[in-house]
Amino acid sequence: MNNLHESPVNHRLGSGEMLLHRRALRKLVPVSDMTIYRWERDGIFPRHFSINGRNYWRLSEVQQWMDGQVRACTPAMPDDGDRYE
């Protein structure tokens, strides 16, 4: 079960949106639970929601956050066509 979408800890909402349980989230964002909690508290990371006492994150929101992290770490190319030397 290496594919994220095959993991038994993932669920779908009625709208078809994929939900991640904490274990699946840790595979995508390998940081501690306390770090996730602090990031959520500080508005840095998407907030979880609870269903029957279990925490879930929307896959689309986590992917969007991850894309933002990649963009923040990628140097911008010069606008005038100059090349890096």
C-alpha cells in the first residue's frame, strides 16, 4: 500500500474530497504532532477537523500548503531574461 490513495487511514467526504488521518499526514509532512499543532495554532498549516473524535485534514489543503512551501524555497528567475552565471 505505497500509494497514498490506497491507504486504509484515508477517507472521502460525500463530495469525494480525500481526507487524511494523522498517520497519512505524517507520511506527507514528516514533523512531530506538536509542530503540526503549533503550525495550526499560528495559522501556518491547514486546520484539522474532527469526526467521531479523530482528527482529519483535507488532502487538497495539505497539497496546497506543500506547493506553497516549494514555491517559497524556489529562487525566482530574473524577469529580464538574464541567465544565472
